[in-house]
Amino acid sequence: MDSWIQILVTVVTVAGSGAAFQFYTNRMKLKAELDKDIVQNSDGVQYRDDLKNRVRNLESLLAQSADEKDELRTKILQLTEEVSTLRVKVEYLEKENQLLKMR
Amino acid sequence: MTKLTSLLKKIREIYLYSDSQPTEITLGVCLSVLAPVVTTIEIGFMPIFLLFIMFTGVFQLYCVGNEDLKCRMRAATLSMSAYLAVFLMYVIKGTIFVSPTHWGWFVLAFSSWGVFKRLNTEFLHRQKRS
């Protein structure tokens, strides 16, 4: 076989191999990234993210209402205390009033 | 039918994801030892081309031995091209239809292509992990 054919085939092979390497490496990289995007944008993943957000919102609402409940309980205790005090005061005032009337 | 489908699926999975070092070694040895002898007997003495294919085979063995993934990928592409070049030499010589076994070079090129695909998948997975 002629030398120039050998050289030509060898050069074409080396150049082709380099080009093929670059091309397929980039192609597979792009394909992998595309697959990743497809998975991220799929209905299942979006539904899952939506559910996660809803759970997060519900948890924050639950924590908020628990805090409110504690505050209200403290207020009720304060009010009950004040009512008892006022009841005693009213009793004393009524008694004093009756005594004053009798005089 | 279901069994056949699952079998084909399994074969595809093995082809795409299995470990390919033994195949790479076989391909490297074939290129560095078998290909020069066979092409010299069947096509003739081609010193430049023989040097190239022998270098490719040794390079592939070197990359496998070094466990360098990027180097192995390059070697797989180079060996695929080398096998295609051997096939091309038979085409140029006009002996491709003399014996069906001459198409074996094409099969080896396909095997190299499979190796390259598996290595590329492994490379992408490693990149994702790091």
C-alpha cells in the first residue's frame, strides 16, 4: 500500500478521533443537563414541591395559632383574677352601703 | 414476551453501565498485537499505519493501567477510530467482501464505541457527585 494512503488514513483517523471525542463529550454532557432539567420540571417534581410549600405554610400557621392560644390563656387568667378582685370589692361595698342606710 | 423484554432491558443496562476495563484491555491487546500481524499478512506491510495502531493499543493499555478516566475516554475514541481505519484499509485494498470475518474490525469499532459511552456516563456521574 502507498505511503501517502497510510499517512492520509492515519491523519484522518487522528483528526476524526479528536473531533469525535469533542463532539460526543459535549453532546452527552448537554443531554445529561437536558435530562436533569426535564426531571426538575416534571409534573411529579412540581407537585412534590407544591406539597412541600403547602406543608411549610400549614406548619407556620399552626405555630402562629399555638402562640396566639398561649397569649389568650394568659389574658383569661388575668381577667379571671381581676373579676374575683372586683367581686370581693362589690361585696364589701354592698355591705358598707347597707350599714350606711341603717344609720 | 415479558421475559424477553426484561432480558433485553437487562442486556442494554449492562451494555451501558457495566465495568469496561476487561473489554478495554482486550481491545488494546488486539490493536497492539493482533491488528499489526493480521493486516501485514492480509494487506501488506504498512509501517506508518502499523506504528499508529500499535501506539493506539499501547496507549489504551497505559490508560487502563493508570486508571485515568479522561485518558481512557480519549483512548477509547482513538481505538474506535483505529479499528475503523483498519476497516477502511480493507475497503481501500478491496478485500472487504473476500471474507466475512473482515467485518470483525467493524464489530471491534462498535465495541470501542460502547466503551466510550460507558466511560462518558461514569465521568458525568463522577462530576455530578463532586
